[in-house]
Amino acid sequence: MQVRGFSLVEVLIASLIIMLGVSGVVSLQSAYMRSDAQTAYRHAALRLAQNKFDDLRQFEAIESAAGMIAYDDIADNVGGTINPGQVDVTLGTDGKFHSFYRNWQVEDKYFSDTTGDGVADTWMDRVTLLGRGLPLPPFPAQKQVTVTVEWVDTKGNTMAIAVDGNIAPVSLGHSYHAINESNNVKTKPEVPFTPGTAPDVISYSLGNNQRVEASKPLPDRINQGSNQIVELTSFRYASSGQVSKLLKQEDFLTINCKCKLAGSGNGYTPAMTLLKGDELVDSPGYLEIKDTGVVADNQQPAHCNVCCRDHHDNMNMVASEAYYRLEGGLPHSHYDSVGGGNFTKATQVGDTYIENCRFKRINGFYELYPDWQLVDIVAFEASFLDTQTALDDYRTYTTELMANKISNSPFSSSLASRSLQVPPGDYQLIARGIYLDRMTSSHLATVQAKLAANDPQWQQIVPFYDINLTLLASWYADNPAIATVTSEPLETVIDPVNNYYSTYNRGRVTGIVDGVTNIRVDSYAGNAGITSTLPLSPDEYSQHLSDHIQVQVDSSASAP
């Protein structure tokens, strides 16, 4: 009888082979984990370095001036608004802080004439320039900056990255090109512009032959209607006779998202429109340690990643006037809607909440921006502004409204009666919203001073928008037996020229039988009013504006 099996030696050899294999796998996995950690550290360090470069470029003046951030002040560990030293950042999902140390070195560079022919030909530093006895210009033509970020890795080793870059004496708030520029460089391209027409588009005179208007909003319903994006554009242009030329274009995107709290971390403050001299300029946001969020699921649009992460405020942001929205003078909280105007506050990491964010395109990229602020909504029949007198009266009303809001003065003006007396049939109503962006205290004071001095060009430095809300606001009929009004769910509008009001319909009144009823239009004052979605909080729920039109259906009346 023959017995088969394994000898002890064979078992030991097999065990050794298995142990060696497992050890290799474990070692490899550990190497991968260390590599992932190092990558996360390096990515965070690079972002911190880039953030400092962006900060240094946000100067307001070239030469040093009291109370201003200046190009000439940029030096070793000096300049901008972000201080050198330790920065604590959360990496991954463990919620733990990891310390980085950031500093920077600066070398001034001058482009000088070394041959005496009157033409600059050589880059030199300050020491070399003075050593040659050459005159020192009032400020360097370039600053070479090296930002260094250090950290301690998982093995306890001190690691560092150094990022080099150049900063030119070109303020972001002005359209200067460079020193010693040619006349051809100064010439801006001329872009023809075709103004819109009332009642869909309302233009405003800003003085100096300049006008401003906003396009019809373009809603886009995505992800089976759970997310809605609304895009619109504001145009500033110059008109001379029958010719108009585009001066400035502002692109906005507003989106609703589903998010969940992610704890404290790095997030950006909003980009801001600031007053520099007599010009409105865009200033990008900066990193701030604050509460952050992440998307609630993988079905959210790409913009929601930024919306969920950054749309949070803290007291530092409130103090610096770089915040998204306040509630009762404090940083806004986050809530999930449970219907009927009731909300559940998100307080713990992982709690879900609804979000609604406004973006503005700055330097080619959409950046998160302070929330919309509706100050009035006005409804009228589509032909109400057909006459120049009615159009002028409407512009006077909205302009006086904004002036009084800015000056904190009582407002008592009103439009002429917009009541309708019509035979049975269909009639399109229009709703327009007047939005006035929040201004910094210094910006606001400058506008108030212009208003007090009766400066007719005060609107040039005020960020305001007259937006067609017809397809975004909610419409109601007090007595639908007499007349009904449409308020259909949002759909994607692709062709605003040919089918803006037929893609889906809101504000379409149908007179049925003789009688009198009121047609009401409502809109929330914040971002939800633009996306036509649920308000974000009890505070926003309470802040909605309304207008109404009395409609008398009379079989003997004439159609407008």
C-alpha cells in the first residue's frame, strides 16, 4: 500500500514561499500608500505656493501708498495679504490638520540701457545696476519670486518644494499692458454690439454714451431635473448714433446642488467686484480655513464641487467684507428642506443640505461670487413698454429705487397703472427683477457721495442688473375661474430668439369669463430666485418679493 503526502521539509519550503510573497505584497501596498500620501502633500504644497503667487498679484497700486497694497512693497516674506509661516491643511477624509510652512524670496529686476543708446537691453538686479553707476528706476520692471513650502512627511523627513515666477508692475484692476508699450499695443479691438429690445431686455444709460443691459436668462435642466443651471450675461456698451460697440461683458452662472458637510478645511472666499478709482474691477477669492462641504452624491454637476466646498462664511470673512451671504448679520448656516417652508439644520459632518451658488466668469474661469440680491420685482403685460413714455417711466422708477436703496432713503415712487381690461383670450405677462449687488463699505460710501452731489454718472460704478424673470418666477391667479396663469416646470431653453416663451411657459394669462381677478408673481430674493428652486434656509424663505396685476376680463373690451 502506497501512502502519498507532504514531508515536513516540503511544508516548510512552501510556507517560506508564501511568507515571502505576502511580505512582498504588503511592502508594495505600503509603498503605494506612502506614495499616495506624498502626492497629497505635494499637491497641497503646490496649491499653497500658487495661492501666494495669486495673492502677490492682487496689488492695488504700483508705488507704495498708505492704506494700499502696492507692487513696490513686495519683498522677502512681505507683500499681499497672506502672511508667511505655518499653514494647517486637512488632507483626505481623516479631518486631521497637517502643517506646512510657507515663505517667499523676492529679487527686484530692472531692464536697463547698458550701451548708452537710449534702448534698454539687459536685465540686472539692484546691486549690479547701482554698481555700474546706472540710474535706478522708480520701481523694478519685474520681481522674481520664489515661494517655498516645507512639510514633514510620513517618515519624519522634512520635504520642500520651490516654485518660481515673475510679477510685472501691471495691476489687475487696470488694463495697462507694460511699461514702454507702443501705441499699437494700447489699441483695443472694437467689437460690434446689437442692443436688445424691450420688454425682454431693458438698457440703461450710464453717461458718456455708455449703456448697460442683461440678456434673457437661459435655464438648463440637468440630471432629471434635480439640478438647474441658469446662465445670463450683462453687457456694457458705447453707442454713437446707430453704431454700438461692446465695452465689457459679464457672464454669470447660477446652480443648485445637493451637498453634505465635510468639516473644517481650506475653501475660497468669493470673488468680488471692487471699486478701483472710477472703475469696477473683479478681484479673485483667496483661501480661508472655514467650514467646507462636498457633493452629496456622484450625480452632481461639476460646478457643484466648488459650490459645496466654498459657499461657506466665517467671521473673518464677515470682518473683511468678503462673504457670500449673511443671516441676521452672521455667517449663513446650511439646511435641508423638508417641505412646507420647514428646514433641518446641518450641523454635523456628513449632514446633507441644499445649496445654491452664483458664479461669475473671471479671467476665463467661473469663480464663486456673492449671492444675488433682488430688491424689486415688477410685472406688466408684454405690450406695456411699447411706448417711449412708458419705457422712460419704468427706467426712472427702477433708477430711483436703486438710488434710494443705496442712500437708505424712503422710496415712494410707483409706476403707472398696469391693470388689464381684456376680452377672453391669451396674454403674455412679463416679470422683471432689479438686482443690486452688495458693495464694500468704502465702495458704497463713494456711490452715496456721488448721489448726494447729484452726479448723473453714479450708475457707472454700481453693479446692478435688470433681469427678465418671466420664466423663473412663480405665477398665481387669485380666481382661476375668471383667468388662469401658467407656471410650468423649468425646462432647458436652447433657442432664446425663436422659442424663449414656448419652450415652457410662465406668465401666460388666459381670460375665461367676465370678471376681475389678480395675477401675482413671486420670486425669492437670493440665488433661488434665479434658479427657481427651493430657498436655502428659513431666512431666505421669508425673503421673497411679489407684484400683482389686476385683470378684468370683459367680452366687450379690445385686446391690447
